[in-house]
Amino acid sequence: MRAAVLCLCVGCSFSAHSGAAHDGAIGDDDSAIDSRGSNGPPPLHLGPTDGDAGTGALVLSGTVTIDTGAPSINVLLPVGDTFDVRPQAGGGPELAVLRVGALTVETGANVRVTGSRPLVIVAGGMVTIVGKIDASAHGTTAGPGGAASGSGSGSGGAGTHENANESDSGGGGAGYGGGGAAGGAISGACTVAGGAGGGTYGDAPITRLVGGSGGAQSSGTTCAADPGGAGGGAFQITSANGIAVSGMINVGGGGGQGATDCGQSDVNSGAGGGAGGSLVLQAPMISITGVLAANGGGGGGSSSTGSGNAMPGQDGQSSTVAAGGGTGPRAMGGSGGTGSAAPTSGGSSGCGTNAGGGGGGVGRIAVSAGTMLAGVTSPAPYTSLPL
């Protein structure tokens, strides 16, 4: 295998103002980075006074939790690094901004990101990700800045109950970068359309940093409705030096819940999967030999009276493999969308029974021009962000 060589300027950092680059020698002393230097891109989505980097080298190992709602991180930040909240330039949700001099996510590290705001990491030096950054939705728990179940601009339509024959169609999957799939329909002596799949929104360059939408709930009358999968998170890294990802970053959508059998006369259909979120990488030099993923979640399976609970759909996978729909005593949920395959509709069923939830659509990935893409990206990224 041919090795990729990434030439980086460790002494450089960035500001929103123009000017000449520093003549910093190549070395490992990231603590000396000047966050007011002029090399590198102004950070996207931040105002002119909000985009300065930190000065300390942050190394993450083991299990790390970042909450953008507080905001908080469960490790001690080096002197010169900060974590606070700033407005998003041009409108959009507030951003949780982590400013570092340099960032390393070590082998075996699992960095889990949750919370109500998108996360932006601004680095003056090198960002190296060998471990895992998980900003995806887990079932009904959204990634950072992702929408809750049944909400967001691309939320799907809920399933429908047909009272005469106790039939329930599936909830629709959510959309963002790609549309969500419809919930499964009921056919035969009675006809019930599945919940509509959610539509797309936003644009390929990700001019507004937002997360994915949440899938629609299931249908039923005597059992409480089961929620759809939540939306994948919104996550950005801007470095004045470079970004190397040999590990994994995942902003996938959550799987829709499987139907509950609550022991009553009418049980539920399956809920829709959540849409993948946003991932933005911005730097003068970027090397991707690992995985970038923003896939949709699978829809939940359906049940029938006395048959027990159905399984939820899988969360969006950190690969090119589609998230599977949940299995059920009655019908399967649809699979989530990937960069190479649209999500699929929930499984249909006959009159007097219940259908599966639709799969969630894929999210969006955008990277700077000139990025070396030798790893796995799902979906394929927009590749013309400013350097």
C-alpha cells in the first residue's frame, strides 16, 4: 500500500483577517501556536471575532464525553484551550466551540458527542484522529444539534390507523441530504398509505451547520406510539494546519423503534429511521484514510397482537453498509440510506395487521478543496470548501 504524506505547517494558525503566513519551522511543539496568526482559513460558520484557536495541545484517550448543551467535556482542558457557546454566522442554531492548539484522538479512544448544539472544533495546529469520534444518533438520542424524534425540517409523516380493521401503516423515515423512505402500507381488503418519507433541505456546501431530522412515530391506538430515530449530529473541525483521519467520524441517524406489544387489542406499526447529520472538515491539507459516515438509520419492525415487541432499526453505520431495518413478528423496517443506496420503505402488511417503518435518509459531508480521499466516505463529500 502506498503511504500518504501530509505536509503541514505546525507554526501556522489562523484568523479571520488577511495577512502573510508565519515562517514556522516544522516540529512538534504545538504549545507555541499563535492563535492570532494569519495562515489558514477563517472558520466557517463563525463570526470574525469568534474563530480564534486555542494554544494547548489536547490529547484524548479512553472514553471521553462531550456535551454541547452545557457545554462540557469530561477531561481537563490544557491551559490556553476553551469551550464555550457562540452564535452561528448567517443564522442557524448556536454553536458549541472547542478551541485547541492541536488535537489528537488516540488509538482506542471513543469520543462520544451529544447535546443540543452543533460542535465546532477550531485548531491552530494539527488535528490527528486515529480513534473514534461518535457524533451520531443512538436510537432516540440525537447527535449534537440533531433533531429529536418526529421533528426537524425533514421529519417524515406518522403512520395512520385504520380503525375498522385495526390496521396501522408505518412511520416515514426522515430526510436531510437525501430523502427518507415511506413507511410500509396496508393493502388488501383495506388500504392504508404509509407515512411519507421526509424531504431534503440545506445545501451541499453546508452553509448552515445543522443536524439531521428525526423519523416519524409509529401508529396505534391502545399502545403508546413508538418514537422514530433521532437525527444525526452536526460536527465541524477547522484547522489552520491540517487534518488527518485514519480512524472514524460518524454523524449517522438513529434507528426507529420497533413496535410495542402492550398486551392490548391493537399493537403498533414500526417507527421511521432518523436522517444522517452534517460533517464539515476545513483545513489547508486534509488526509482521509479512515471513515467519514453520515448514513441514515433503519426503520423499526412491526408487531401483531400477542406476538411480542418488534426490533428497532439499526443506527446509521460507520461504513458503506446500510443500517438494517428492525425485524418483527409482522413486517420489517426499511433500511437506512447510504452514499450508494437510497433508504427503503418499511415492509407492507395485510388488512388487520401492521407495517414497518421507513428508513432514514443520508446526511451531508463537506471537505476543503484538495482533500486526499483514500478511505471510506458515505455519502460522497462536497469537495470545494475554502482552504
